[in-house]
Amino acid sequence: MDFALRYSYRRNVLTLKAAGEDIVFPKCIVQIAAFERTLAVLIEPDPRHGAENVYGIGLDGTILWQIAPRSYPSQAGPYVDLEARGNHLAVWNAYGTTLLMRPVTGRLVDLIEAAEAGCGGSRPDRSPSRPRDGEPQHSGNASRLPS
């Protein structure tokens, strides 16, 4: 049996089609990585509230986790990019540090400092785009076979 997760977003609102739920974030959504049981959502950073701008969202629309604050400056956000890497979530901060996480729990699996990452290991120069006023909303369909 095939599993399909359908969603759309516009500005700061994420809509999960199957659950019929809207999740409203404090800032605009920049990027989403889809997994079998969760969506990882990167929103614009808000300097007033720290750099915890990555969330894990369950299929029913619940916020499962929010990225935890880091204790060292090179590990702190704001986070600028994310992607699915197999069964893990890779998140990059503005300093080039890569965090490899479990998408369902938000638990840290590995942390790679920018100096360790070498060529291609960090992406601080990549700036994900988001819709401008008047542009169509984003939508996605993540299809995965259950494991």
C-alpha cells in the first residue's frame, strides 16, 4: 500500500489535506521537507525569539517538536536550510553547522561543524525562496512506501 502526504502552504499557514488542519506559524514558511509520518517546517527566523525556527509536524496537524536552542554560538541558528536525507532531517544554520536529526522526535543524531563539513557539507550561502504577495501557494505530495 502506498502512503501519500499532501499539504500546501501560503505565507505562515500550513494546510494538511488529509487532516483538514491549518497550522499557523509566527513567521512565514520558507521550506518544507516531507517524511513518511512528519513534515519538517523551516520558518523565517525571528531575532526577538531566538533561532528555534524549525518544527516537526505530525500527520494530524500537531506540532511534535520545535528545534532546541544550542549552547555554543557555532551551533546556534538561525536555521537557513533543510532537506530530507534518507530517514533523517538535515538542517543548516547561518554559521554552516549541519544538524542531522530524527524527523519524528527532533532528536539530534549528529552535529557537523562547518570546518568539519568541508566542501559541500554546509549551505549557508543557499537562501530558500518563499512566495511573494500575489504568487500561488506551494503544495506538495510526498509519496513513500511504509516500512
